[in-house]
Amino acid sequence: MSVSNLNDASTRYAAVDNSTDPSRVEALAANPDVLLHVTRLDLGRLPEHVKASLYTEADAFNAPGLRTSGNIYAAGAATFDVPQLQASGDIHAYTASSFNAPELQTSGNIHAPRATRFSAPRLRTSGNILAGNATSFDAPQLQASGQIIAVPTGKKS
């Protein structure tokens, strides 16, 4: 997936890295009309609450302090780990072998078709969930969702 496929006429693209001033990162992250390219940013530098969509080409998506986010595009990440994330837009983690979102309560669509381990134990509402390769699917509190494509074992939602 390329950045050009994610942009529409109303979306503003901005790239940030570890040299970007923290106040600039915060200002861009607060704008829901921004597609924020974060491949070269230590994701620990993200603010807790992000309204922008996040895009990365990194091998891993590990955002330890992220609590809310717009859409997340981490299509090439082998792992997807957001230990504090509570709410998000759509999540695109196509190549992640593990999907870990222990505090996630609400989301848009979740695309993690290669994840063998899908863990979102507090997830209550979501759009469609694509986790067809999951041998472990943990979403016991899920109350409302779109279509779920998964092969759950262990805890079933």
C-alpha cells in the first residue's frame, strides 16, 4: 500500500522523524485531516491522543503510550503492539504475525489477516475483523462488530 493510495483531496500528508520538534509532532497529530508518516519516528514520542491517521513502512508498529488514534496503516509491520490503545479508527496490519491491543475497547475495521495471535481482550465494539490466520483469537468482551473472519481457539468472543 502506498501513501498515494491513502490520500484523498481533503487529506494533508506530513512526515515526521526523531528530529522533528515535539510541539510540531503534537500539532500534526491533533489534526484529523493529516496523514502522518511516522516510519522514522520513535513511536514512543507520539502524543497519547492522536486524531491524525498514522502511516508507517517500519517492520514493527510498537506505540507504547498511544491511547487514541485515527486510522493506523502499518501494512508491512511484522508485529503490531499498542499496549495502551483504547480507541482507534481502522487498523491495517496486514503482515503482522501478532496483533496485541490489550486495552482496545472500540475500533473501526481491523485487518490483520496474517496474525496467528490476535489479542484484544477488552474490545467491545468494532467494524469488520479480518484475522483469518489466527490460531489464538482473544476478544471475550466483544459485543458489537461487523463481520469476523477468524478461526478462534481458546477464548471465544
